[in-house]
Amino acid sequence: MELNEVLRAFLESGEDWERKNTSVKGVSIIKLPGTKSRAPSLAIEINPVNEKGVPMKKKGVMVMSGGELSAFRDIFSSPKVDGLIRTIEEITPGKRGQKSGASDVLEI
């Protein structure tokens, strides 16, 4: 079966919110339920796995279109984002996940 046929069958017969792993580690396909204004659809979930094959996050990033994928690529490849994460790691070692009370936009 070709990928197109497999995905079409999953869209038609898969359960709502069912997840199918792919051969690319950290990438899965999710069947999204239909709504009043949208038919059921498929999305890619990106959630990198660690050396033991366990997802790094509870929920990954859901990508539903080529435009979204391109936008994420642009953000992830930004040198400013690289610098920002390095600085965050330097000033908050071991404090991953703490929330800040600030609501201002930070100029990077």
C-alpha cells in the first residue's frame, strides 16, 4: 500500500484522536475529529524522543499544513532563538518549566 492509501484509510476508519507512529522517530500522525465547520482531518505531531525512545514532552507540536511547517522551520532556524535558549539555560540551570509572571513582549 502506498502512503497516500494508508493515510486515506486512517482518515476514514481511524478513531478520533488516534495516533499512528511513523518510521521517523518523534513524528506521528493524529486523526483530528470533525467539527460543525470542518471535516475530520490528519495532522503531524512532532515530539522528539530521548535516547530510550520516550517522548521528551507530554504533548508535541501539531502541524496541520505546509504553511505551518514552513513557519516552524523559520522560527527553529533563527539564530536569535538559539541565542535566547542559551541565555535562558545559563540563567536558570535546573529550573526548566517555571512560569514567569511577566506579560510583556521581550525584544530579542
